[in-house]
Amino acid sequence: MTIDENEHDLKHLIEDLKLLRRTTEVDLSNEATRSLYVDRFIVAAVSSFDKDVIVRPQKQLRGRHGQGTVDLGLESRHTTNTLSVTEIKKDDIKKGIAQNALQLEACLTISRKRKRDEVVEDPVMLKHAYGIITDAEKWYFLHCINDDKITFRLSKPVSVDWFSDYSNDVKTVLEHILWLLKEMGKAETETGVHWDTDVSG
């Protein structure tokens, strides 16, 4: 998904990151600092889908492999389905990818479909869930597909160089996250849920 460099959300994100860059050390070995940077990307992207998606920090997930807390969950406002999970890692990206894969598989075992004011008892099985694994510099995007069996597709990394002019890097990462959100909308639409945001095309 391509966005114009003058897009309001992109300009706001870049200004927000510049302010953060001026007021904090870029010490990405510190988990709290990494989270500050990552959160801004997620919030900027979700703001374009705020009628359909809500950010849930430290969201609890339960699946057949156990339960645990994820750094950030992106949840449907229409069904409460968790459609995407963000895993923020310090250095072991491979471990983060493995954790994210289990988290996404848990997202695809939702047993109840919730509408705004009612619970529908028919089980709903989402076919797609999406993950983000990042240390705030390198960003990986993971697609989990449930089509009789669970399969995964992992993107090549997208990088942000925080020690140079990072505007183009920020734009590229934001475009990837916006694409992911649009795909989330399509995945829920497959279950009969209507999104207010246009996710066609």
C-alpha cells in the first residue's frame, strides 16, 4: 500500500518521532525505549482504521499451546477478534518470530463471534492473522493462514536507520502496517463482518 509523502498521518508520525528522537536516547537495547518508538507506528496506522480496530497493549491470548500476554494486540471493534499481534524483541528476532507464530495461531482459534451488542453462538474460524516482529530498527511481517492446516509467510525485513534521515524508512514501514490492516479487514469480511473503512482493492 503506497501513501503520499504529504499524507497527514505520515507527516504527524515523522514529527512525533523527531520529537521522541530529540527527547530520548536511541538506546534500543532498552525495552521501554523500543516500545515508545514502535507504539507510535502502530497508533499512526490504526488511526486510519479507528472505526474498525482498537489497539490493546499487553493483551492476553489463549491458545492450544498455552496462554500469555502479547506486547500489542490489534482487535476488531466489531467482533473482539484479535486480528494482529506485535512482538517487540530486544535482540533474538528468531525467537520473536517463533513466539509470534504461536500467538497468531491462537488468534485463529477464536470460538465465538461477537457483534457490538450480542454474542452469536456459531463458531467462527478466521483464516488469516497477521503479525509484526520488530526491535524498532528491523521490522518483519508474518502472515498466518488457516486453510485446513496452519502455514506461515514471513516478509523480508524492512529497516529504519535512526541515525540518518529516516523519513523514507518510516514511510516504508507505515505503508507495510497499513497494508496489513487492510488485509485484516478483508480477512474479517470473509466471515460476514462489515468494516466501516473501505478495504477493497
